[in-house]
Amino acid sequence: MGDNVQVAVRVRPFNDREKSMNSVCCIRMIKETQQTIITDPDTAVEKSFTFDFSYDSFSPPGDPKHASQDIVWDDLGIKVLEHAWTGFNVSLFAYGQTGAGKSFSMVGYGSDKGIIPRASEVIFQRIGGAASDGTIFKVEASMMEIYNEKVKDLFNPSSDNLKVRDHPSQGPYADGLTRSAVSSYDEITALMDAGIMARTTASTNMNATSSRAHTIFQIILTQSQVDPTTAKMMDKVSRINLIDLAGSERAASTGATGARLKEGAAINQSLSALGNCISALADNANGKKKTLVPYRNSKLTHLLKDSLGGNAKTIMIAALSPASVNFQETLGTLRYADRAKQIKNQAVVNEDPNQMLIRQLKEELEQLRRAMIESGGMDPGARPGSRMTSREDAALANRPETRMLSREEADERRQKEAEMAAIREQLEENQRLLRESEKSWTDRLKETEELAKKREDQLKSIGLSTNLHDIRAKAKTDPHLLNLNEDQQMSEKLFYFFQNGPNRIGRSDADQPQTIILGGLGILKEHCVVERLEAQLTITGMPGASVVVNGDFVQCGNSRVLQHSDRLILGNVNVLRVVIPAQRVDDTASIHDWQFAMKEMNCKQMDFKEDDGGQTDKEVAEMESRIQEMEARMKEAQESANVKMDKQREEWEAHVRGMQEEMKVKEMELKSQLQRTEEGGQVDKKKLAVQLADQETKLAEEMAKAEVVYERKQSELMQKQRDLEQSLQQQMRETKRLAEKKEREQLERSLLAQDLLRTIPLVKEANSICEELHKQVTFSVKLMPTKPVLAQLGHVADITDAIGTELKVLVTFQDAGTYRSVLWDIDKFDNQIYEMRDLYQLFLENGRNHDAIEVPEGSIDPFYEPPTPQLIGRAYVFLSSLEFGLKIVDHVPILDNRGTVCGTLSCEITPTVLSHQWHDQQRSLIEDTSAPIIAVPTLATFLDTPLRLHFAVSALRGIPGKLCRDVFVAFKYEIGIYPVVGWGGGYNYILFTLHYFVISSGRLCGAATTLIVSVDGFRTTRRITCRRWRRRHRWIPSWTLP
């Protein structure tokens, strides 16, 4: 019974981008149950996942829930070492979208060391503590990078694309991967730094970023002991694979939309293959139908075969972003991790005699030799592994007997030769493995030193040094350049020191030797010169060179004095920071990272004000303050009104009591008078009763009048209070609406700025590739509204409310040969830029030979865009007259995406077929003129009745000449887009049903009062008049809205 893959998830704090977008946290974790709960920001629906470990690093460090690097190490890192010490293979890999914190958990930054450096340090601490028991420890390290399905050895700068092979006992491995012997933590740290430095220089030269590459750091721990029972040396070998996967957001988006980016054919291919392997392994573990696990679909999964379902103890760390703007990517990562925890591995202790491996290799070699001899591909006395030269191959092909072979025989011979080549290759690899296994540990250490010297010499040749002690000492006194990288792990790893006098910066193939050699796109042979005079640096750009200092371009021939902490961008991908120790006064340089430098340049290019967000925050705060002030005023007004009402009530009650008292007094007087008259014998009871009644009546009338006055005052006061409350509530609603609008605008502006800051460097890169490959194509960034701007139609409130002016980033493809301009969306441009990078890489691999550039079979030329219709503008025809069955003859302006008039559309819309009742009502209205016209008949009477409209375009005027070829129109009415013939080509009909654009009151609803007519055209002579079917239509039959 195997062990399940253990899965941990870790959520990081907000980054600056997410803070600027006012993101909210959509992740919460319950430490006691290890639950991770994600909340959909749109629907507030929660989804819960349970993992082995749930690390909440979003909470502040002082919070008890906060998961620090120490906690992650105690839970996962120590477990990795325990398994390795026992003799198991161990794999720990980090998965998640770019910027989610994978590298922080694996490597760490500064004093917050990650799992890889801690594991390396603890390994040698344990070795030092266990040296007394007679065990011999050997530690080897290797580091490889997988990018675009190419495996690169980061410890060997001269290595090419390595092949991935299978070994019956060792499992999958990279053929020719360097295994450097190390004897201390400092040595393994130096190797890691060398590997990161190799990644940095390679990514610069290849225009790649770390987020698109997988990195595997492998530590091989060998424990050798003499078995007392057999007296043989026994080896216990453990392989610790520490894997940092590429960013997963592209794989998630590709899977969701079905789009296939070029990078998806490589980076996403490996991540997709990894997902397929995890799904197949999870299904097999759950007892479902056994499926073949597609390990060989990518080099990444092939290398991770033992880590996933094989001979290894595996732990996965899923890195999560807490921001609501990354909800979909985070949810995809959680689902990915949830599937991975179902995988079961079959790990065994790798404890075999060392001689067994050697014996197996020798037996395999002998079998391969016999196979080659039997196949006739090797003479018994020939040297094993020898190959035919190309001249021998050509001679064999030109032999008469070879030329006379039939096709079947030729195919059979080619197949046999291919089999022989595979056998030779396997034979050579086994011989190499045998030689490696027979080497002594002293020889291995010596080889490692020689390789380190080779790396240092190669870096010195381009102006770099790997001696950390010399670098740190020299960096305190000498001016130099530090590299900046998008990946913080790869930043500040390359030091370029300046000599006194001129320092030339350029490519390695320059005619004159360069002091500092840079590679990458946009670097010229001789790019610029930096003149050093003690602590003063002055930079001068060469003709055609792209030199940017603090976001400003340095023109050719101009010089600029460099200051400490200046940001320097050379070409497209070389981002550097100037360090002048003599001018260093504070530590502000730490904030000038790669993001800062790129944003600085892009903001100046697009004239984007960075303080807009702060201004919006200030405005929102002011509005919130106004809302609170109005709420206080409304509360104060309510209290004041209540006090006045209470006062009026008290006055009225006092007045009533006074009248009642007065009535009682008069009543008492009357009763007293009646009593006196009775005692005197003069009794006029009737008269007294009348007087008493009059008094009561008078008092009642006064009370009624007083009550009326009181109620009127109360009503007036309550009305004033209601009016004030309504006014304040209206102001509060308006203020809240404006505040929400400002927040929405801030978010949209932030997203727009993010797209721009991302797109501008890519456009610059594409133009540089076109220039170097001699392609007559240019690209530029263009901002366009997502919906048409109706500046001229502002009087129609219901239409302008429905049509917004949000901007989106597009890329203009300009063909200099045909002067044709095409707009690409960001997704398409992303797809094409990867194709361009592949062609540029092919150009570099062939020594900058333009003749060697060929588009691979099955791929699309990224520098060609087939003719497609281009939108000229839109016209808006208002349909209000159709409410009364009237014909519409209109000449409407054609508005482009900027809202400016670019022509005029003349059209007619006639209701040609309607029910008989409509015509009868119209006829009776005209004939019976003596009868009073109570109401003009409208379409409201005929809901759900078919109405046939006759729509004709009679003329288009004022369209720019370069857009006048093959112009056609298409109209849109609420549902779908209906193509129409080229203008002037005939009439077209569409069948409407009134229910869809008439409301019950008989008035046309807002969105239905406008017919949107798109005017499109080509800039080539190709005859295409309908953009949906790509063929010409003279007319279209009637359509019925669904």
C-alpha cells in the first residue's frame, strides 16, 4: 500500500499591484482543521478544501495564525531530510501562478531562507554529527532548467539541450547532466549562486523570464557502510528533488478558453501534461478504470515520473494569491492541489551494493555490443560507439547497389540504420555511466573544481566575476552595475565593475573588444560607452542604440552623468542599477527594483500619472466624509424636527388644557349663578342651559380650530422633514454613486495601466525583433474604447447611459510594404510574440544568418496578417418613428472608435408589411376627418405581431480614400450581428417581432430605439463583402429574431 502525496497550501500577503487595485482577500484558513476556504468575489459563494497543511502567511507576523518560514521548515523541510536519511527518494515541488510565492517558499529572500538552502545547511550539519559511526557520506548536486521543452544544465555553461532517458534502476534522468561533488555547505551555496547566475544570463540572452521556466535542484546523498554480515560496502542513495515549477496562470487560462498560445506549446504543454498525469494517477488511486499515465508527453513529467506515482516520497506546496482579482487562478491552483493529494507513490529504500550497478552496466554494454554485431552495424574488432562520418554515409548512399534498391528495401535499410543509431547512442550513454560509476570520489571533486574554474573563466570573459569574497570587497569601493530581474531571486546577482577610463559595452561579436559584454535583444555590437573618472560616470549612446536612464531615452551622441541608484535599461531586456559607493547616503536603492525601473520607463512613454490613484483615493475619502457629514445633518434635522414637533405638541396640549380649565371655570360660574338664582327664587333654567351650551360649543370650536392649526403645523413640519430627508438621501445616493464610480474608474485605470505596462515592453521587443530580422513590420500600442463613444448623441440619455467609454489596449500591426494596418487584441499579440521569439532564437543559433530563418511547418508566420475586414466606424439610426409606422429616411454620421465623424451613411427603413388592423386604423383616421382624433395608433396595439422592415443603404460619403475599397455594412439589433450587402448593392430585409423591442406602454425601450450599423472595409483588392461567411451576398432573406 503506497503513501499519498502530501499537499500543503500557502497564501502570501498582498503585493503592491493588488493593493493599488483595492483587492480584497478571498482566502481564509482554519488552522485546527487545515481547511482552506475561497470566496467568489462576485457571488460570495464559498468553496472549501482540506489539505495536509494550510499555511496562512497573509496574516501579519505578530498574529498567532501567521505561518513563517520556520513553521514551513519544521513541517516540511525536516520531513524531507528524514525521508532522505532513511534512504528514500524525496521530491518537493512548488506550484502556483507567477508571483504567488513559490520561490519564496523554496529559496527565500535575504534572512528568510527557504527550504533549499536550509536543507543544504542541515545536511552537512548532520554529516558532521554522524562522522564517528564509520559511515562515509557523499553529497552531489545538480541543477537544471526546462524551458520550451529544452533541458539546460545550469552547472555546465557549454551544455546544450539534454535528452531525457530511462534507466532500469535509476529511473528517468537527464543525459549528460553535471553532478558536482560538494563537501561543505559553502560549496553547495556557491553552486546554487552559479546556477542562478547561469539562469540570469541565459534568460537575458533568450528574452525569457523565470516565470516561464521550470527549475529542478537535485541533491544526491550517498551513505556508504560496510555490511558486517557480507563484508561488502553497501550504498544507500537518496535523491532529493526540489522543483520550482513555472507560473501556472497561462495553463489555467488556456484550459479555460481553449486558446493555444505558442508558449503553451512548450511551457504550458509541460504544465498541462503534469495536470494530465496527476488526473490519471488520481483516477487510478481511486479505483477507477486503469489509464496509462502520459509521463512522456513532456520532459518535465518524464523527469518527475518517480516523484508522481513512483519511487519517491512527494510533497507539494501550492502557492496562493489572496487577491480577489486572481480568484480564477487561485481556484484552479486549489483544484490542482486537491487532485494531487489523491496520488499514491510506492517508495522503497534505495539500498543496493555499489558493485551491482557496475555489473548491470557491464552486462548491458555486452548485450548492446552483441546486438550491433548481429545487426551488422559493427565489426567485432571495431571501437564501440564509433559512428559513420557524413562522408561515409554519402559514399554508402552513392553505391550502385544502394541506388538500385527498391523502395521497400530502402525503407527497411533506413529503419535498420535508425535502430542501429539508437543502439549506438544507448551504448555510448551506458559507457559514460560506467565511467562515472568507476570514478573515485577524489576524481569527482577534482572535476567539480575544474568545472567551477571553467565557469569563472567564461563569466570573466563577459566582465563578470564569481568570487564572492572579491566581489563584496570590491563592491564597497568601486562603481559598478547590478542586474535587476523580474524574479527577485535572480536580481543583484551579476556585478559589472567599471575600470578607470572608457568602458565599452556591447556584444561579444563586436569588431573591437568590449569591456562589458551583454547579450539579449536590442543590444548592438557596440552599444554605449561609460567613461569613469574616479567616482564620476558618464554614459554615451552609440548610433541606433537604445539607452534609457531613469525612464528617459539618451539620444545618440548625447552624454549623461550617472548618479548612484540610477536605473539603466540597455536594449530590451538588460535592466541594471548604477552603484557608486562614494555617493551612497541612504538605502533607497533597495526600492529601485525591476518593477520600479520598467514602470518608470513605461509611465514616461505613455505619459501616465502615477499619482492619479492617490488623487482618486483622496476624492473617495472626501466623498465618504461628505456622506458622513450628510448623515449627521440628516440625523440632526430629524432630532430638530422631533424637538419642534414635541414643542408644538406640548404647546397645543397646554392650550387645550387652558381652554378646558377656562371652560370648567365658566361652567362653575354658571352653576354657581344657577344655584344663587334658585335660592333667590328667580330661576330661568332654560336661559342658563342655553348659555352653558353656547360656552361648550364655543370651547369646542376653539379646540377644533386649535387642532386644525396644530395638525397643519405638524403636517408642514413633517413635510419639511421628509423633503429634507429626501434631499439628503438623494445627495447621499448621488455621492455614493460618484464614490463607487470613482472606485470603479480607479480599478479600471489600474487594470488599464497594468495592461499598458505589460504591453509596451512587448511591443518594443517585437519591433526590435522585426528590425534585427529585417522584417518590414512595425507594432504600436493603441487605446480604444470597448464600446462606441456617442459624443454627438449626448441628448439621448437612454442611449448614452447604455454605451460606455471604457478603454482597452490593442496592438496595431503595420505592414510597411502594403501600408496595411490591422488591430490585434492582447491575446493574439501574446501568441505572435512567442512565435517571433522562436524565430529570433533560431536566428541567433544560426550565427545571425537571415537565410536560416524559416517558419516551422504547421506554424503561422507571425510577421504576416492575412487580409481581414477592418472596422471603419459605426452609425446609429434612431427607430422612434417606427412606433407610429412611419418610414425613416436618414443621413447619419459615421463615428470611429474615437467618436469623430469619418463619413455619412444614407439609409431608408420602411415598415412594408403589417397587420390589416394597422392599415385599417390608418385609413379610417385619414378618411374620417370629421371624427375627433382621440389617439394616434401605435405599435403597442400589435404586440407579438410580425413587422417586416425594408432596410436599404443608398450612399456612403466622406470615407477616407484609403478605406474606400470593398466597403460593406453590417447592422446589429440587440441580438446578434446581421451582415448586409456592399452598399448600393440592393435591398435587404429583416423580420422583427414587436415583442422584442416594444414595451407594454407602447413606447420603444431604450436599447431598442437604435439600429447600430457597422461600416467595414478592406485595404486590399480582395473581394470580400460579408465578414461572417467570407463571400459576397447580393441580398439576404428575411430573418426572425429568436
